[in-house]
Amino acid sequence: MIELSLPANFSDSSHLPFIAKLSRIDGHQTATLVGEIGDELMFQFQDLTISIVQPVGEDIIGDIVFVEPAYNRVSRWIRERSDHNTLLVTERCDQLCIMCSQPPKKSHIDMFTFMEQACMLAPQNMMIGFSGGEPLLYKEQLFALLEKVHTVRPDLKFHVLTNAQHFEEDDVERLRQTAFKSVLWGVPLYASDPSTHDSIVGKIGAFEQLVTSLPIMARAGLQIELRSVLLKQNYHEFEQLSRFISSKLPFVSVWAIMQLERIGFAKNRWFEQFVDHSENSEPLMAAVSVAKSVGLDISLYNIPYCTVPQKLRGFLSQSISDWKRSFPADCEKCSVKSICTGFFEWHSTLEDYKYGGVI
């Protein structure tokens, strides 16, 4: 597992938190490398000296980091050599999904100034994610950040995870601006039946608000990635969901069908929620078939290559972020390991699947 939070020592632990780019060359907002002793790297940021032990097998030079001297910590917010960089906007949320991987908190720490600075320093043409909690609880701040960054860094692209409960008609003209053309909005939709969707997200009326918001997003010209997690609670309804999306939401850019992640609320509810698609692939195959028949772009996320029929393998995506991707020992000899999404580090096993194994 790739380390994102690194222990560090500072010449002054009272220094306020800041954003910096770890660099070998002195420049704007850089923490410049001034010495190396084995794996220990010494950086200088203005009058502050920083000592970081570089993780084995990794290169942190070029990373954009959030530095917290008071906590002896450096967090790798944007890694130069990764395609998986996501910034946490808030841990607050107005839904309570039964399988939430990031259980919400009531408190909020405003990090927008730091996130803006980090984006400004990002490598060219990078995709940066924003997640929560629910980022659009702070809609004005997020919109303003995206607009401001775009004026300076039009090369950047963004992916925002949102429950889409907070879009309004008054947002349409603003969202038609160029700044939002480079944003893909990841929106969860778990069933075409309102009661099923609402019970999964833990909020009565969520489905109704969602099907109101999605056309608003479409009128604004936003790119929409619908996201649907496979669960015992909704798996039998996936063909109906596919028909609903295909007929009622033809404007979506892509439909991502996702296997469950065993973390957060799902960790202790695993056997109540996890559905083995390898044992019964019919609902999944039917959903894909319907969507494919109308030309809807489909991606299968978090699904190991060996656990689906041949007909579905062309839809698989290497979706698990590199920092949390792992493979069990049995996969070392597999001929398709290089194109498989793998497993989450905290549950790297095939034991949940009836069918699957080395190819």
C-alpha cells in the first residue's frame, strides 16, 4: 500500500500549515531538496527545515504536499507519478449510505485555500478528484475554486463525487461556463425504484431530488458519470435500472457499475450487502446488454478480471486507486494481472467469489 501520510521532523514545529511542492530545484512555493542521508531527505521551505524518510520504492520528489509541522506530518495530496489524486473537501454529508466507505462526521474543516494552492501547483494535464462527505454542501466555495483554478490552469481536469442533491435551476448559466467543461461529475444512482434508492442512501426523497437535479446538470452541459454499486439490496433490479437510465437519462456520459468496497460501514455489514456476481452474473450481464444496445458507455469498476464472463471483460476498468490496490499471492502467476483492477489493500482476496482464479 502506498503511503500518503509521511512522518516528518521540523526545525520549528510552531510553523503554520502550508502547501508546497517537493522539488530538487528552487521555485515558487517549493520545499527544495538540500540534502540526503540514505532514505532521509532534507528540504528547505523559506526558513523551515523539513526531514522526511522517503517510503521504500517510491519517489516523492515532484509531489504536492500539505505540511503540518505541529503534527510532524506531511500528506501527499497530489502525487506527480500517479493518475489517482483526490482531495477531501469535507467529511460532512446529508446522506447516510448503508455501505459508505467514508462514514460522515458532523465537523468540517475548511481547506479550500489549501486545495486551490495544491491545484495551481499540479503537474500539467492532470486529473484531480474532489470527494467527501458531500462536496456540494459547500457548493459556492467549490464552484469558485474550479473557476479560479481554470483561469490559471486550463490544462487541468477534475472529477467531483456528489450526490447531486444541491443543483438548482439558478446554477445552470454559471455551470455553462468553460471552467466546468473540464469537470466529470460522479453521481450515485442505486435503483430505479425510489424506495430502494432512498433506503440505500438513508434519505427519504433522495431519488426524487436526484431525478430533478440530473436534467438540470444536463441543461448546463455537464459531463455526468452515474455510479451504481452492486448490493444484495439492489442486484436483482439492475436490468430495470439499466432500462431506466437508457430511456430516462440518455444524456449521461458514462455508467459505472461498481463492486462493493469492504471498508467503512460495509466492513461490518459485508455479508448483508456483498453480492457475488461470479455466482450469478445474469443481472449484471442483462444490465450491460440493455445499456450497450442504446450506445450507453459502460465501465465495470472494482471487479477482478477473472470473476466475470468473457462477454463482460471488455467493460472492465482498472478503477482501484494505485495507493490502495493489491493482489493476493495467488495472482502473481496470472497472465492478465497487468490489466486487472486487482483488489483493495484491506481485503485482497478471492475468497468472496465462487468463480475466479489464475488465468
